[in-house]
Amino acid sequence: MSHPFTLTLSCSERPGIVHAVSSVLFQQGCDIVEHQQFDDALRGRLFLRTAFVCAGGTDPGRLTEAFRPVADEFGMDFQITGGQPPRVLVMVSKLGHCLNDLIFRWRAGNLGAELVAVVSNHEDLRPMAEAAGLPFVHVPVTPATKRQAEERLLELVAEHRADLVVLARYMQVLSDETCAALHGRAINIHHSFLPGFKGAKPYHQAFDRGVKLVGATAHYVTPDLDEGPIIEQEVIRIDHTYDPRALSTVGQDAEALALSRAVRWHSERRVLLNGHSTVVFR
């Protein structure tokens, strides 16, 4: 029986890296089924993603130990994963379009991840979550309880063994400490009008300015608000006939598309951090 695994790595560019990787996999009786790499000439680094199958009797831990001598030789940052899909905890507030889209793709088997719980600072989306069979946890947030709420969030991440936290239009700013605790495993989505149209009613502001493009950005969460490494962006062209309500509808479509792609690509280990940017092997 074959088992799928994924190797991702980054290291300084030098000859022999791909040969060394394929040699180790061959020695372990593995067969490569997908291979992608990117040579970043400006930064002098190589990024690689290799999916492979192996005969029964092995696991990511054993493969990691077998690969470690090569990783040490080339100074690689690497990870070998396999087995169950990542477990995802979704955070929401009142808008449900992104959560609804994630649930649909999860139940259709197209998300590449397993939704395990929904956490919200409001009760509005409880029926949607519970109708999908997902635990719904209400964690109210006020200025006075913000620290305790974030501590509860991290407790829930541990309780549900969540590999990824998805902020699906969660309208609270996470503290620097929580962002650091979730580094590389929290994804946020926001409309494309930032930073130009901040605050309330961004679509009304966009309408007043006659924008011609509506879009959304999915990115990793960092202490720099809405400025984390970008995973995916979706853009939809519009014209003068779109009023603020139509703009909002188009914007929600873009948000749902960009977020679901980002979650799937992250879950399939197709996203590698490259400083403040990303390498995405689609």
C-alpha cells in the first residue's frame, strides 16, 4: 500500500540539491509524483515542494530522520508531512459568506483540510456552524476582556488540536503576542480597498471614488495589521453601474474565493514563506 507524503524545503542555492533530495527518496523506496521548485535569484535561495508515495511501513518521522543528514549538509529548512489533513479552527464575527464557502468546500471534499470548530465574538453564525455539525464557541470580546478572550482562543486551538486558524471575516485585531503564537499558521482575509478606504462603509467610499476593480487579499497573520505575507488575491472588474450594495456582493465573492484557495494551498503544503513574501506552488 502506498502512502502520500510531501517534502517542502528552502535553502541557499548551490549545485546538487535536487539530486540529493531524489537520491534520499529513492533509497527510502519512494516514488515522486509531483515536483516543483523555484530558484530565487535575487535572494539566492531555492524553494522546493516534492510529493511522493512510499511502500507501507514508513511514516513522516522516519522519513524526517532519514532526510536530516542531507538537510544538515545543505543547510535546509525542511518539513515532511503525511497522513491526515490539517485541522482548521475558523474564527468569525457576523458576516457568514466566507464560513459558508469553507463549509461547502469542506463537505464536498475540496478544501484539503478538516474543519473542527468555529469560534466567534458574536452568536449570529451559531446556526450555520451547528447545521454543519461543527462545535460553535462564543467568546465575547470587549476592551476589558480582550486579553482573556485571546487566551481562551489559544486554549481552544490546543483543545481542538488545530493546525491552522482561519480568520474568516473575524472583526477583531489580534494582539502581537497572539500573532506570534500563531506565526505561520493563521490566515486572514480582507477586501482590497485597504489601506485606501479604512473604517466603516469601505464599499460606499469605493463607490464615491468610482473604483473599477474590487478584490480581496488572503495573507498570513502578523503583528503588522493586514500586512502579512500574501498567499492569494482575487480581483473582479466592475464599472459605474455597481452601487455600494452590488460592490459589497462582488467583494464578498472575491473574499470567499481568495480565502478558500489560500486555505487549500496552505493545507496542501504549497505555500512557503520567503521573508515578507511567499512562494506558492499551485
